[in-house]
Amino acid sequence: MMRHDFRHRVAVIAALAASVVGSSAHASGRGGHAQQIAQRSPQQQVSQQQGSPQSRETQVSDGALAAVISASNQLEITLAMIGRRQARSREVKDFAREMLESHSQSERRLGALLVRLRIKMEPTRVSTMLVGHSSLVAAYLRRRPAREFDQAFIATQVMTHRYALRMLDERLIPAVKDQALKQELQRIRGEVATHLERALAIQATLAKRETSFQRGR
């Protein structure tokens, strides 16, 4: 029951992320292919978006797109702080520390770039709700028994980074207009992909460890 509740809450965040450009998500009809999208290159996504007349009709400001990235960073920072405090295994604790440092640095870089470009963040319903709903996942993690925490935390990291890739590939990078900001989003995309790869590897390690533990009981 608790696992189902957790997946539902993360699904809420995923749904918000998928709607970053509002009604165009429904117009394009691609909202249900998150994992396929995460595996595509930014170039493929740009080509796909340029080929859609409906996507060209929807104009989203760079400030609004930046606000979504900022909200994603804030989500990861919040979860990483919890992971750093509550993780038991060294690899999970180290991963949480790295996520805190990486996403904090990413947020600082983004802020400095926006100042230089004179682009003002424009909070949207999506970015605001993304930040607000992060408290639901944070509350879930804080309540996890110590023995369950590492697996729950890494599962969260896998899901949130997958959806961050989806946002970047399907919505943010193709829609951004300023080239300097586009380059920054592409840099962020590379970091997120690396984070996801590491989270998946740690998840596999934890699963093997749990299997060994169960067999030894």
C-alpha cells in the first residue's frame, strides 16, 4: 500500500513535468513514451519538434523554461539533503552528497546566466506545483524505516532523473530560443544522464545485496 502511494505521488510529479508546455503536450500525442524519449538524443528531439506545426504554434518564454529547470534543481536538492542525512550505505550517502553539490552548482550557474542574459524567471503553474509536490516525496522518504531508506531514495532518484531527461529532450531544449541558454540546458542534460546512469547502477547493487540478504536468512 505504501509503495503504491509513493508511486502515485511520483507519478503526479511526472505528469506535471510532462505538461511543461501546456496544451501542446496533448496536441503532440507523445505524453506516454517517457522511457523512449529519455533514450533519444537532443538532436532527434529538436528535429521532431521542428517538424510539428502544432509545436511551432505554442510559444513559451525562456524565462518560463528556466523556471522549470530551477524547480527541478530545487526538487533534487531537497531530496539529496534527506539522502545525505538518512542513507545507510556509503554509495547512497556519497551519491546524495554528489547530487546536492551538482544540482546546487547547476542552480547557481543557471541563475548567473539568466542575470547575464537579462532573462527573468517566470514561474508557471507547472514549476510552482513541481516545487510544491516535492514535499510529498520528501515526506515519504523521511518516514521510511532505516532498512528501507536506501532503496526508496535511489528509486526516487531514478524516476526523477528519468523525467528530467524527458523534460529536457522533449520540451525544454527544443523550445528554448536563446542559444546560450540552450547550450546550458544541453550541458545540464549531460549531467542528468550521468546521474541517471549512476543511480541505476547503485539500484542494481542494492537489489543484489537485498537478494543475498534474503537468501541468507
